[in-house]
Amino acid sequence: MSRSEQLFAAAQVHIPGGVNSPVRAFQSVGGSPIFFKRGEGAYLYDEDDQRYIDYVGSWGPMILGHAYQPVIEAVKASLDMGLGFGAPTEVETLLADKVCEIMPSIEMLRMVNSGTEATMSAIRLARGYTGRDKIVKFEGCYHGHSDSLLVKAGSGALTLGVPNSPGVPASLAEHTITLDYNNIDLVAETFAKIGNQIACIIVEPVAGNMNCILPAAGFLQGLRDICDQYDSVLIFDEVMTGFRVALGGAQAEFGIKPDLTTLGKIIGGGLPVGAFGGKKEIMQHIAPLGPVYQAGTLSGNPLSMHAGLAMLTALSEKPEIYQQLGAKSKFLTQGLEAVAYAAGVDLTSTFIGGMFGIFFTDQTSVTCFSQATSCDTERFARFYRGMLQEGIYLAPSAYETGFMSVATSQTNIEETITAAAKVFKTL
Ligand SMILES: *Cc1c(COP(=O)(O)O)cnc(C)c1O
């Protein structure tokens, strides 16, 4: 028994499924999850001292590689000043200013502790601001695990086959209208019928929780136009895409200005942080300025704020990394497609900046949920286990995005393609 297997057995005694977030349990790929003890640059090291090239990056935050020193140093300096005061600190303003500078659609923002809190609070604000109850989301998009948003959701909900969770009251779920990603006609039809009851559209501007699916030409602009026409709030959930597909997120990449944006993952530099922000006119409805209530004991805690500020400062000082990330994602996905083709394995792929997706399918492109879920997940599971053997750590689900990091070298990527060529022959 490996040490990871021993630790997993021990974990299951007091932790449901042995994990604190379900996809980590490896249920859809089989085998036992790897327990890690250390990360450095492009690599993770497990409890059995095996080294892996990592394409998860803690699900996004480690865009500059593991143990990135400027972030670690900022956290260490903050640590010595005390862990938190439950009162304002200067660094909260510095991080807020930085975010507003990077994303001009955000005029004001509120810090929270996770992406889930950010999206939950943003839809409450949209409802409070418009006085409407209904919200529109898209099938396969994941916006965290709050009740209203856990309807036909992606990520772990999709991996485990429970996109509609028990425990979400039907009376609440009925206010969530779920439409097909990239189908703007359906959005227009829906708004033509009940647009004046819809508080907001919430969308992942690049879908990263049903594998990686890009927005079709005109889709995001179409959402912007429809929200303008019906006075609904357009929320871009950039928890994953923010500071990842481009410094200014998908909104910068596609040139669309949402009313509200939700952030998470990279904004915390690896520590738990989320944020939501946008137009001043809307944000002023949040307590204490307005009546929409939202609060958090540890929100804006100095450790997380310092980590986030160091991260965003480093990223904004190196804007060229986004093109490099895109080039690396392209090299990897094209390389994987080529060796898959050579082995007779049907594969298609997507990428944008530091995000990429591979789909085991004979479809030439994947643009929506039904296509994503018709891919060969059994084959993915075999591929996954083979790659793990070769020392390549991918997200343990066919429905998760791959994350490229600045620390991942050309050699690492070539090693990954070589490993895949070997594994594809066994599929
Ligand atoms: C990860 C993610 C969330 C949830 O964030 P947590 O910090 O896990 O609560 C929400 N939206 C998107 C798009 C995400 O990728």
C-alpha cells in the first residue's frame, strides 16, 4: 500500500469520502487520490516522494507555479503582523484598487472568502437591485454550490452525476432558468416571454467546468444586448477566467463589459479569497451603503489580501505571460491531438490563455453541454490513470479544464506529449 492509499483510508474515517471537495476523491477516474506534501514551480511531490508535472495548479491559483516566492514572502511578512483583526486594513484597499485598475468594468468591489460566496452574493445583489426573482444560467456552467446556482451545474456536480442536488428546495430552484450555452436564440426567446421577471444572467464567459468550452462568436455580445434591452444585470463569473485567459479576464479578451463580475481562485494567490464587483450604481445597494445584506467575519483578512496583492502585482508587471501561456496551451493541445491521431484515438481540444481542454470524441468541435457529456469518459479515465503512472497530474475528471502555468517549461510539455503518445497506444 502506498502512503497515499494509507492516508486516504485514514481520511475516510472522519471526513466524508476522505475529501473536503468531491472531485478530489477520484471517483470518476478510479483508483485512490494522491496525497501531496509539497509543490514547487511546475511540480507537485506526493507523500510517496513521486514527482508530477501539474496541470491543476490548485484549480487555477498557481498560475505562476507552486510556491511562487513573491507571494510566499508577502504572506510571511503579513504573518508576523498578526493573523487578522476583523477591522479594516490598508491592504484591502490596495487590492481593491489593483482589481479595479486591471478590470475597468469594476468600479467597486467586496471581498469574500470563496467563489461560491462571490456568485451567491452577486445574484442576491442583482435580485435586490432589480426587484426581480428569476435568474438565467447555462447548463454545465458551475457557479459554486449555493442553492440557486446548483441547478444543472458543472464541475463536481457533473462529475458525480448530481447536477441537481437533493437539499435544494424546488421552490427556490424554480427561479433558476437553465438554457443551453452558446445558444443566443434561446436566450432571446426566453427574454421575449418573461424578460421583465429576470434579475440577471450569470455566465462563465469561457465555460471551464464542463471541460473547456469557448464562447461562440457573438454569444457574449448577444447576452450584453439582451440584458440592456430588458434592464437585467449581466454577471460574468470570472472566478476561473479572471487573470487567467488574459490579465483583464475574458471581458478584456472578448471586449464585453459586464455589469457585475465575480472573482476567485487567482485573486487569492492560493489562499481562500473571492470577490464580486462592478458598476458603482449597483454595488451601492450592498450593506452598509444599501439594503442588500452581505457580510463575512474573515472577509478581507490580511493574509489573503497580501497574497492576492502580491499575485496581481506580479501578473500586471508581466503582461507578456498571457501570450506565452496561450502559446504553451496551444503547443500542448496540438501535440496531444497529433499523437492521439497517430494512435487512432479520436480527440479534439480547446485552449485560451492558461486554460485548455481535451475531449475524447470524434466530433470536430465541442460547443455545449450535450456535446461535452457525450464524450467517452471511460476512455478519459483510462487515459488519466496512464498519465498519472507517467508522472503527469491532470484534473481527475473529464469535465474539468486543464490549467497551464508560467512555470511549466517547454520540456515539461514535450514530456507530457511523449507520455500521452505512450498512453494513447494502450487505450
Ligand atoms: C471554482 C469556481 C467557482 C466556485 O469557487 P469556490 O472558491 O470553489 O467556491 C465559481 N465559479 C466558477 C466559474 C468556478 O470555476
